[in-house]
Amino acid sequence: MIKLDNIALPTDYSDIDLSRAVIGLLRVATHDITDIKILKKSVDARRKPNIRFILSVAVTLKNEDRFKDRQSAPPCYDLKS
């Protein structure tokens, strides 16, 4: 399991948006992801017209040993809506 923090998504995000964010951060193919579990979901309302969720997720991958070096992702991934 790989933990990713500070993934910023719009308030109306879908599971597909979350998957795309994880794929972009880890630079893996869709078929390499086994499971994505949301560990924490917070609301970032500091900029009122641009309210978003900040997520921490646990990602399970096939052959995880190959991807362990990719856990240190950029501090914030902002998915533009």
C-alpha cells in the first residue's frame, strides 16, 4: 500500500477523477491499480469561490515493490475542473 497526501479535487469529483489524479501522481497504468481507499477527506474553503476537497488515499498496486520510489509525490496535486 502506498499513501498519498494532499490530493486536491473539486467538490463534485467522481471516482474517475480520483483515479486520474492517482495515475498522474504515481505515473502508473490503470491496470496496475488494484484498490484506492480514501483515508481522510477535508474541505479547503480558504478561497471561497474555489472550494475543494483535500484527500489522503491509500493505493494498492500490483507488484508494489516496483513503485515504492514513487511514494514521495509533489505536496499537492490540484485537479482543474
